[in-house]
Amino acid sequence: MLRVTSNMMSSQLMLNINRNARTMNDTQLQLSSGRKINKPSDDPVGITYSLRYRAELSSNEQYTKNVDTSLSWLDFNDTVLGQAGDVIQRLRELTVQASTGSNPQSALDSINEEVKQLKEQLVDISNSRLNGKYIFNGEKYDTKPYDFVKGADGTYDVSQAITTDTGYIQYIVGEGVQMPINISGNDVFGHTGDTDNLFSIINNIADGLKAGNITAVSNQLEEIDTRVEKILSARSEIGAKTNRVELMQERLSDLNTNLTDLQAKTEDADYEGLIMQSKIQENIYNASLSVGAKIISTTLVDFIR
């Protein structure tokens, strides 16, 4: 027969009290931190999922930032192309006005002055920047694409041949999804040697107005219309990319909501259940202390009295 000693009773008592105190402390830690996983041993399987959700949320956050930046870039490109379209439309109106054949040279000279201002405006548009980056020079966005010098008349000499960089600025907007968001300046304003190169058109119109050559001026109308179609095509491409990026934005938002919900289910504490559990554990702990006080207080002296 096993002999139960006072020392054994005290040791078992302390073991049970410590176990109850530890259980109560773990519950109170979850209540205070709001998390049911505070160390890997709390839930080895759950911590694996938790770390995975955190990594995916971090990646999703970066993708979201890339999408927001892409949308800003695309929207700015569309705005700038719209401004270029406005310049071309005014240039066309002046060309039609000068091609009537009833204008004296003084009127042609006045029209030419406005054409020169349109040229200045177009050069400014072609060198547009967003966040310090030139949008029409591909991967060489830190270099001005249309670095024209001033001519004898005080306006830009746009007769210089310009070749913009054709590299693409790629943004990662999803898992394994890269999207080019820029357009080459030559695709917008024309390549060197193109008859519908916008700067060549302006030069030809200005030279025709200066010389009073109405035929040379009116011959540029067809080239203007061709360039307008190409700019509209570029805007359509930007619009298509914008729609896709917006769809990616919605998808990332939904994914972020789902991942956050899964993370919460894995990590967040159940306050209602924990409060009830904490009260029960507190009562058990107090009961163990009460019982322990009776056991420990019993000594040989108690029996001799």
C-alpha cells in the first residue's frame, strides 16, 4: 500500500495550484492582448497559417500601392494626351482659316504668331513630368525627351530629329502580373521622317504662312487628321489599361478583405468565450487556494490539541 505523506500532499497541491494559475494567466493574456496566439506553442498549426496570411497581406499591400501608382500614371498620360489633342484641334482650326485664300499676308502673319505659341505649348506638353519623371521617354525618364533649343525667333527650333526611348516602365500589379504603363513620345508625336510628325507639321504650316503659300498650309490638313487618329488610338490604349488596372484594384481589395478575415479567425481572441472561461478559471483557482489552505494548515500540533 502506498503511504501518502504530508510532503506528497503539499507537492501535489502546489502542482495543481500552479497549473490552475498558469491556465488562468494564459486566458487573461489572451484577453489583454486580444490574440489567442501569443506564442507558437499556443497553436503550432494556427501560427503557420497566421504567418502565411501576414506574408500574403504584405504582398497584397505592395501590389495595391503599385496599382495606385499605375492609375496615377495612366490618368496623367490621358490628361496630357487630351491637352495635346486640344493643341492639335486649335492648330487645325487655324490651318483651315489660313487655307481660305482670302487672307492678306498680315492676317497670315497673325495666324503664324498663334501657331508659334501652339508650338511652344506642344513642346511643354511633350516634356511633361509626373513626380519628376518624364512620361514620354520610356526607361530614360530622368532625361528630357524633347530638349529643343531656342531659334532666332525666340521659339523652339523643332526641326531637330528626336528619338525617344522605347523601353517600357513595368509595374507589378499582381502575382506574376506585369503591366507596361507608359507610351513612347514618338508614338504620340511622330517618328523622325514621318510626314505626320507633329513638329514637322507645325514647321511646314509656319513656313507656308510666312511665305504666303496657302497650298503648302492646306496640304497639312490630311497629316493633322492622321496624327489625331494616332493620338486617339493611344488614348484608347491608355483607357483599356486603366480599366484593367481598376479591375486589379477591385480584386486586390477583395483579396485583402478575405485575407484579413482569415487572419482574424486564426489570431483574434473570442472575448465573450474568454470572459466566461476566465471567470470559471478564477473560481477554480480560488477554490484550490481555499482547499490548499486547509491541507497545509494541518500539522501534528492540530492533532495533539
